Amino acid sequence: MAIACEERVRALRGQLARQGLSGFIVPHADEYQNEYVPACAERLAWLTGFTGSAGTAVVLAEQASIFVDGRYTLQVRSQVDVQVWTPRHLIEEPVPSWLSAVLRPDDKLGYDPWLHTPQEVKRLEEACSKAGAALMPCEPNPIDALWDSRPAPPAAKVVPHDIVYTGKSSEDKRHKLSRQLKNENIGVAVLTAPDSIAWLLNVRGGDVEHTPLPLGFALLYQDGTASLFLDTNKVSEALAPHLGPSVGIRSLSDFREALEQLGKAGARVLCDPNRTASWIPERLARFGAQVIEEEDPCLLPKACKNAVEISGAREAHKRDGAAVCEFLAWVSREVQTGQLSERDVQSYLDDCRRRQPLWKDMSFPTISAAGPNGAIVHYRAVEEQCRRLEPGTLYLVDSGGQYLDGTTDITRTIAIGSPTPEQRDRYTRVLKGHIALAMATFPNGTTGAQLDTLARRPLWEVGLDYDHGTGHGVGSYLGVHEGPQRISKGGHTVALKPGMILSNEPGYYKSGEYGIRLENLVVVIPAAGEGGRKWLAFETITLVPFDASLIDRTLLNATEVDWLNAYHTRVREVIGPLVDSSTAAWLEQATERIA
């Protein structure tokens, strides 16, 4: 891989020189600005060898850097040739800051306008300007000319998603949003986020691994009608009858012309500057449209699940909890042999989920990590790194399922054999942070950034922390990572609202030794409050026990013990009737009260 990547970087530099460019930016992105991209858009992996879901590479004439966040600092060094690539932390050293320091006057830095949002382009232009350099759009992407074996675009059928799972018809959703457009005198909204289109039209696809996304574009008009642009080979027999006469299905190749027509008509067109490829508003403006920079109108309604979606999420988590408990019971029996590998247990867990009703897929590739591999936040059990679950180590498993009625995501860490005092201390501090967040009540208008400290405080008290967010939004049979809601240290100003589903996942990672993460999903619900102000709280919907052997009781206060005992009682009462006798026996023991 190292030799191939070195050759690819050399070939790219040659291509750039022929185009008169000094460098090129390669983000992990596609034209839909989706976190998870199809194989044909994995340009970053093709060029560098890095397979994470977030990152950016910059190739200059004499140096090449790859920027990743804290989830991938270990992974990137194991996957890329550090003789060719310099790994950098994109939070501590943002790409624009680095560029403004290393670019030379008169340099020409290339970028693909389909792979960057207007806000990203603005920051890059400012960085280039500081250095006296220029940012140059490149179409087509120069990597595509070098990628001989590039996979074909995906062509999965787009199918209806039944109202028994969505709770609201597409017509109701479209007309509610169209009133918002009308009130703002906006003629049409451009929708490029696949999950927004899937939610609005009540459809699902299969273009992205583990996430039922239909890749395409849509236009939502002020009168509540819409146009859906996609590869016509992806149109299922049921799609047109499901969408009805108010939603036209057009070829993906018609999208450019549709934008030009909007421009020539002088339309006021909404584009989300943080989620739309910069090519689109540039095209609209070039042909005369008035581009209105506002948030994707589907974003908040999609995040705030309705009663049917919340009920579906609860039911999906019951079945998912049964699958994970069956798995953990099996591990507790089989691990004594000392023969179980990370891949063995991953395969068993995946099979447990496949047997559940309404299961469609995993919500992401299962993270099955033993010992030091657990310190790699987004580890994958590959052949050359796969370890056995050996006594004296910790095993971390982060996994989830896609069910027709909901999306799940859960992480548990268990001890193999007897844990050390340090491991019990760290585990219990992570658990304390998890409980603090789970028990939080907060006034309406509170953001996830304001709550993040609750989960970190027990670790901060002894000088420890973790380098990832505490919580991400989760979709309804959609993305396991969904915005705009988040729980993280800063920069996120979206207030939490009833119906939002988020993860609660503090952790601790000791490089080269072990990792700990405890993740449940929670839904934001109304709570009692005084003074006439609305208050909110979290309802935990994940139902799987925590490993009691890793809990240091002396570190828990009475309130934390009460929460844990109540949670375990609920897990036993709900999951017990759904599992076989051997799993039920394990569950009885795993949920015993802590005095």
C-alpha cells in the first residue's frame, strides 16, 4: 500500500503541474456532502490508504499532509505511509491555518467545487489570500483521471418507506415546509443531503453501505411540489405511485439545466451554505438566481422525531437489546476457552442482530476491539491487527442495527478475567459521567455543548479526558450520525429539542493498553420545572447491562447507585421475556442490585 500511495501522490503532482496548479485538497466527501460515501467517492482512501469517515489531505509540490480528528489519530498512522504523509490534528491545526502558513505567494491551490461547501470555500479562500496564493476550482477532479479502477456509481433501487414507520406523509411534510418558504418569499429550496431527501419524501435507498440513503438531488417548491433528480435506473416500480403527481422524477443529468432555469427566472433559491456543494450556488448565481443562504429546512424537523418514530425507536431498541444480551451471554461462556478472536465475536454479534424482526443492516461496521485495539476509537478488526480476547484485558464493542422502525448504536466494555484496579477506576469514572448526563434536566434552549462537561467531570477530576464528542444525533432508519444536534465541547449552538435522539458515550483510552466507552441512546423529553419555564430531560432507550465486575462501588454516590439499579431492573424486566433461558439466566446475574 505504501508504494502504491507514493506512486499515486507522484502521479497527482504530475497531473497538477500539467494543469498549472501548486497543490490540491482532497476531503473525505462526495457531491452530497455525506459523512459516509460510496466506493466511487473514496478518493481520500485511494490516494492515502486512510479509510476513516472524516479527514482531509493536502498535496503540495514538496509536502503532503493528512488532517484527522481525535477519533483517528492512531488509525491514520497505522494506515498511511508517514514517509509520504504528515498526519496532523485538524482541531489543533485546522487546514486553513496550516495553508496560510505554508502556501507561497502566487501558488495556485486546486479544489473540487463538488466536494466543498460555500463556507469551506470561504475559509480556504481567506487562507490562500493571507499567503498571497489563489484558490482555483477544478472540474473534473484531477484524481479521477488517475483512478483507473474507480468503482461505478451505486445504483440501488429507491423504495417507499411506509407511513407506519414515518408517522407523517410526505405531503404533510412538504406542505409544512412550503409554508415556511412562502413566508420568507423563497421560491424553491435545493436539497442535496440524502437523509433530508429520504425523510421528506418517505423513501429509502441503498447507495451507501449500512445507511439506507438514496443519492440524488431534490428541489422543494413554494407550492409544496417537488422534483427528485436521480439515476433513473434506481427508480423502483413502487416509487412513482408512492410519490404521487406532486413529485416529479427526473434524470440526474437534468439537474444542471434545472438550476440554470431557476437562475434565468431570477428565482429566490435557498441553499444551505454548510451542507451544499459550492458548485450549486455558484451555478445558480451565475445564471441570475438570488441565492438565499439558510439552513436546510428539513434539518430540524427530521431531528425532532414524531410520536410514531419515537415509539419505533423504543421498540427497535428492545429487539436490539435482546440481540446484544444474547451476544454478551455467549461471550461470557465461550471466552473461557481463550480462543475467541475479535472477528469471531463480531461475526456472532452481527448474526444475533440479523435474526431480529425488521432488521435490515448494521448501522455501521461493528467495532470489535480487544486490549490495546480498544484505544483506537474507530478500530476495525482486520487480519493483521486482529487480537484474541485474553484474560486480564478489556474488550470494547461498539455496534448498531438498522431496523425499519429505528436505528441503534450501543457501546459496552467488558472485562476478560479479572480487571486491574486502574481499569475499574477508569471504567467507573466513565460510568459516572454517563449517569450524570443520563440524569440531566435542563431548561429549554440548552445546547449539547453546555451539557458536555457533565460527562467529562469525573475524568477531569483526576486529569483525564477523551478526544471525541460525547454525543451525536441518530436518525430514524437513517444515519447513525445525524445533525444538527450534538453533545461536545464547543462550537455547537443548536438547542436540544423534544424528540431528538442522541448518543451518550463518554470514554477513556490508554494508548497501547485499553479503551473504555459506554454508550446508550437517549431521547429528549419534556420534564417538570418551576417558574413557568419549559424543562427537558433524557429518556434512555438502550437496554443492555453494564459490566458490574468493572464498577468500583466506592466511587459511586447513592444517587448514581439508585440510577444504575433502576436501569438494570428495567433492562431485566423488558429484555428478559425476549431472550432464551440461558441468556435470561445471564441477565439475572448481570443485573443484580448493587448495594
